[in-house]
Amino acid sequence: MSGIKVRRITQEHDLAKPNTVKSILNDICRNPGTSVLASLPCTSWCQWQVVNLRKYGDEYRAKLKEQQTQSKHLLRQFIIIAEVALKQGGEISFEWPDSSLGWLMPELVQFQNKWNLHSATVHSCACGLTDSKGRPMHKRWRIITSCERLAVSLNMIRCDGTHKHVRVAGKETKPTQSYPLPLCRTYLSSL
């Protein structure tokens, strides 16, 4: 897949900064047809937060609310970038765990509806994701995308039901933040 240029925006670049967004928008405008994939931090939207709120009380609630406010800001920044990419003839994708409560945010629902985005769910075990002992782990990544071909291809990455899964928890969670090579290949070849 030569000829593909990738620009990674990581935590160090800080998508919350206006200069970072301006730089990305400039790149997109200089390169019409750019494909944008976003996977923002999702911890503040994890379903475990419901348990944590009950367990840790008001102080935790205030801290979580601040994290969610920051997450919403990052989402709004992504939407600005995504809309420019789409208007410039590009494709966009956004990924979070399927179980994330963030999918219910009105901003994200409205964005998905406005652009008639397609939805796909990928099963991590079908990409070869295993725990530290080599046992299949079952995490469901949900991806919304403007590219129907990508959604169709990703929706084919499903568990075949021939094995048992281990729970994604504790030290086994970190590896699920990266995409296995088969998922990356499917993603790129579909675009």
C-alpha cells in the first residue's frame, strides 16, 4: 500500500488545541480526498462508570463530569475536522467500543444522522486478539463511517463461535487499545 501518507494525532499533539485542529484542517484542504479515522479516549464513557459512581460518590462524580466535558470537546473537534474532510471528498470513520455510553451523546447521534453514516461492529477475536496467555479476547469495536464498502468489510470480521473468550479486564485491557494487523489491512484495503 505504497503512496499512503499517514498523519497520527496523538495525546501529545492535543486535539483540544485550536492550533492542532487548524493544522489538520489545512492538511485536509491541501489534500482533498483525505481519509480521517478517529479513536478518542473513551474511559469516561465506559459502562463501569455507572458502578464507579455508586461506589465512589459525589467527589468521583465531579471528576468524571470534567473528564466527560473534555471528551465532548474532543468529539466536537473531530466533528469539525470530519465535516471538512467530507466536504473535500474524503472519507471519515470514528471508533469506540460498542458498549461505550458515549455513543448516546446527542452530538454524535446528530453527526451520524446528518451524514447518513454506516455502522460496523468488529469482533476482536476474529482479528486474532488474545490475552497474555494466548486466549481469544472478545471486544467489540463499533465504527461509524462514511464509506459503505468499509462498513460491509468490517461487519464481516465476526467471531465464528468455535472458541471461548476471556474477559477483557485489568492488565489485559491495554492491548485492546491497538488494532490487530488483520483489522488494519481490512480497513486500508476497503478505502
